[in-house]
Amino acid sequence: STHDVHVMTRPTKITNERYERNAIIFSIGMVLRRTADPRPFRPIISKLAMTLRNMEVETGVLSNLRKSDRIIQPLLERILISMNSHRWECNLLLDRFTALNLKLFHPPKPPASPVYDYQVPVLLVRDFQLGYYEWDLAINWVILHIDGITNARQISVKAEVDLEMVLACLRV
């Protein structure tokens, strides 16, 4: 990581006597904003490197400069465009035999911090904005009793809902 970016690469080596120095070495990488979490991108880079490795072993796409110029640059551009879409995925047919399917999976959010029965919940959105969320019935019922003054135990009594259920709803 440097300045405002993460630079992630995956060097790959293929050993074979057909190459000039008995091996070909290449690296595939991504440049990410510094604010992005690099962990979800590691499997994508590894899969892309393995796909390019397999294509080289099968068809020599990287070592043949005529094929390489014609195939690799447009391929990388298509991957970039697909991965930057709102779905964070790439499904490409690279040649007659090879399909590339990549999907970015964001890591799960950390668990919510515990809520204690003496804490007073405060709504951070306006009442009319609460209708935009699709919550279950228990959360919708508990929200009606949040006024910024009443603590979780008192909400449990007023709403006639089990205290553990109220605490679970407040964590959400």
C-alpha cells in the first residue's frame, strides 16, 4: 500500500522447455483505492492468474506475442468494466474452451455490539424514513416505542415484548 492505493499482484511461473529460458514468468494485478478492503480481491486475482496460466499451458496465449496483443489487452479491459459494474462480477467466454467467472464477495459485517437493558436507544433517521426499510414485525413494533428517553427494559415492558427480543431488535 502506498499513498492512496493498494497494489495487489499475483506472480506466476510456468516451467517448460519450450520457453527460451525454460520458464515464463508473468504477474496479474489490481490497483485499489486505499479505502477499499483488499481481502475480497485476493481470490479474484488468484483465479485470474490461474486462468491465464491454464490458457498459456493449453494454447500459448502469453508467449505468442501476436496472440497476446490481440487477446490479453481486450480481455483485461472487459474484466475491468465487468468488475466495476454494480453487480461486482465478471462472466466472460475467453475462447471456445475457457469461461471466466469472477465474483467479488465482500466480507461479512462485524457483529453488532451488545445492547444492555439500561441503554436508551435513539433513532438516527426520521420517522418517515423508517418505512423504507423492510424489517420484521418485531422490529417494527419495538421502533414504535423508541423515544430517546425510555431504556431497553422499559421498552420491553411498554411493548409487551420479551427483553431478549427487544435487545436483539435494537442490535439490528
